[in-house]
Amino acid sequence: MNKAELVDVIAKKTDQTKRATEGFLDAFLDSVTAAVAKGDKVSIVGFGSFEKKRREARTGRNPRTGESIKIAAKSYPAFGPGKAFKDKVAG
């Protein structure tokens, strides 16, 4: 399902226009993205949590040459599904 299909489904379920629904969805995504980028954890009970995690610097290997290389530390977004979401997917 892509964003347009998600907007269609939400618009039908909430009896809203597609334009309004897309605005709400964009606002939600922007809000979650900004909060996680700032370092906050966003938890939606029954669905899951979005948070910023950090991967420390480490030494890796170039598979082609076998040469050791330094891999810089970096932050990345992570999602952890909630129990209700996991149960629904598991069937």
C-alpha cells in the first residue's frame, strides 16, 4: 500500500475528503519525523513506537580487498511494533 492508497482508505473510513485526509497524514508524518529527529520517542499504544537509535563507530572490512575500514557512528530511525499490532499480523 502506498501513500495515495492509504489516504483513500482513511478518507473512506473517516468520511473526510482526500485532500483533508492527506493534510492530516502529512501533519502526522511531519510531527513524528521531527520528534524522532530531535531524540524523542513517539509511542502509539497498540501500534508501536518510533525512536532514534545510535550505531557506534566500528571497524569493518572491504569485501573486495580485505582492507580494514573505519565505519563512522550514525543515528537511524527505528520502529518497534506494539503487542496488538504483532498479534494482528501473526493472525
